[in-house]
Amino acid sequence: MQQPTTRSRALPSLMEELVEEILLRLPPEEPPAHLVRAAMVCKAWRRILSDGGFRRRYCRFHRDRRAMPTLLGYVCRSSTGPGPQFVPTTSYFSPPPLPTRYGYRAIDCRHGRVLIRVASEDDSREDLIVCSLVTGIRHHLSFPACTHKHRAYDCMCSFTWAVLCARHQRGGCDHLHCHSGPFLVVSVQTDYQAVGEHTLHMRVSVYSSETGAWSAQTAYCAIQNHCDVGGCMNPNLLIGDALYFIVACHVIKILRYDLCGHGLSVIDAPQLVFSEIVLIEIDGGPGIVQLDHDCSVYTWSLRHVDAYGVGEWVRHNNVVQLETMIPTIYDIRYPEDYTIRFAEGTNTVLLGLYGIGVFTLDLNSRQLREVNFNETCGKNCMLPYVSFYIPGIPLVPFFNFLSSHDPLMNMQSHDQTKCDNGT
């Protein structure tokens, strides 16, 4: 009896939508190896992976699962070297080098960008550079005008800065892939008027990369009974459509700038002595994390602010005793030998201890992790770099690399162009 013949049946091909959903769930914890291997399977998979819409979905999908951005490293803003340097705290993020030269100083960091202040060797001229750590693109812009430049020696002036994505206002950007887009630089100029009553005058102007110009100084406010402004402005905090700055002279104040309404207001802060404080976000509002003189870390939150800027501050019982975690912390004798910085959008603060190391502290779990041993960064030397960067999407997209080096990818791109043209 003749045996029935068996035919080998090929597995039915999956619909492209199902393939995309499967590829979407490839874990991002590995550097782009998973996605690179998947792109080599066939032209159909390459077409899916090389599509910009897939990359955006991939970032959003894994961003939503993580629920918050990641601290990828920090920028040493004023080291003994020729300029700012990026120090990674992860193994999978290695950006292009920052511009380094004598007189370069990093002054703010946000949304994938680093703001660098450039001073000439004779201090006769100052400029600014906005550098993207993801793309390596640099933008040069002029220094804003100083209001007391042609006045007598009856006042002093200091600046503080913030850089952010131009589409941030009113939730217009998720900051997943805006590193090459337009940006804003906010300049807060602080003048001290020495004639008559001691007063700090605050003025704000904004630079837009879309217009290429600084706005007029539209926001203005004054703080009475201040007689020193040297180094009074600390790193800022962005919450929603508002920027917050600490003004720490004889009395600690918090400056709030409304990005949409361009209004400037002053909020009272708890009067803390012998401590390093920095702004943090707590429950969607401004708070304070404090590194006290007894090497303990704790937080304050702002419950209510009345029409006069008087707020109710509440100290939390989440005290972290650093001496139990870092026995050598008592080797630090001077305030300039340590710094604390908040990684915006996370629950993490960055601690820099001169000669000991750099540590991350999770304010929720109170877990401490060393990320750099024997770092020499002292006070005001670190800017946390936070991003939604996904390891599976490298800095220079491997899709473009494959397109330029793989004939099959070039063929796929050519075929896709013909389809787009209807041929």
C-alpha cells in the first residue's frame, strides 16, 4: 500500500501589526543587541524597526512601564580640568564629549541639553552654548544684556540660568525625542541696589532658539533687606509650567517664574541654618531636601501659599543618617567639600563628597549606592543628567548605521521610497 505523501507546510506569516507588537516588547535593558538581531531577520522586520513611529512607540512603551526618567549621569560643571565633563552612572549611556576649553562652565542641564557659560581668557566677553548630549549638536548664543552695565558702582549683579525644551509648556512635549528641537534659555538677573534701602531686584529674560533672540525683561520683583548677592542663586527646579529658584542670602526665599504668564513671585522658605538645601518636587509641588550639619538628610514640603507668598512648610520624618552608611563622611570638615543635587523627575538625590565619592540616595527606599569612587567634585560642581533614554535605542540610531552599511537595508529603503511614491 502506497504511503500517503506528507507536505511540509510553512508557518503562516504573522501580520505586520502583530510583529510590531512583539518587537515592541523586546527588553531595553540590553544595549541595542536585541533590536539589531531582530533587524537582521528580514526586510519586513527592518522596515518596522527603522520606522520613526516604532521608535517613538518603543520609547513611550518602556517609559510608561518605568513611570519616571532615569538618572544617566552627571555633569561636573567646574572641575580642575579644562571644562565640563560628563560622568555616567549607567553602563549603557556614553554620549559625545562636551566642549572643553578653559573658561567653559556648565550651569544647567535639562531635557537632554547642557547649558555652558563661556568666558574669554581676559573675562572681557561671555557667551553661552547649548549642547545636546544625545545628538552632539551645539548652539551658540550671545550673553543677555546686563541692566547695570553703564551705571555707577551702586549695585552688583549676578545671573542664574535654566535650559528647557521650548515645547514643554502646557504639556506640549513628552521629551522622548526632542533633543534636536527648539529650546528656551531663561536668565534671572539679580541686581543689588545699594542706594537707600537694601533691595534685591530680580529680572527675567528668555532666549528662544526659534527666534534667535532674547526677550525683553518682562518679569520683575524685589526682595527687601538683602545686602549680599554673591553666589546667592542655586540650581533651579522645573515643575509643570513653573521654574523655581532658591535665593539664599540672609533670608532664604524661593523665586517662582511662570513660563506661560511670565510672572515672577516670591515664596517664603523655612529658615534653615548650617545646612545645604536644594529644591525637589514633592506631590507635584515644590519641596526642599536638606543635608544638615550632623550628616543627616531630610525633606520639607510646602502645603499652602497665601497671596503674600507665605507658605506652610512641613518637615517629614524620612531622616537618613549618612554616618551609618558612609563612615568616612566625618572626614569632611568644610561645607564646600560636599554637595547635594536633586535628579529632576525622579525620587533620587545625588551626593558629592570631596575625596570620598559620589552617591545616589533614593528618598523613598533610603537606599544609598556609590556611583563614583573618590570623586573630587565639591560644592556646586554637579548637575544631574536625567532622561527617558532607552538602552535599546542608541545615541546614533543603529537603523541609520545599517542603512548606510547594509545593502539589504539600502534595498529596503529604496523599495519603501517607491511605495511612498506610488510606483
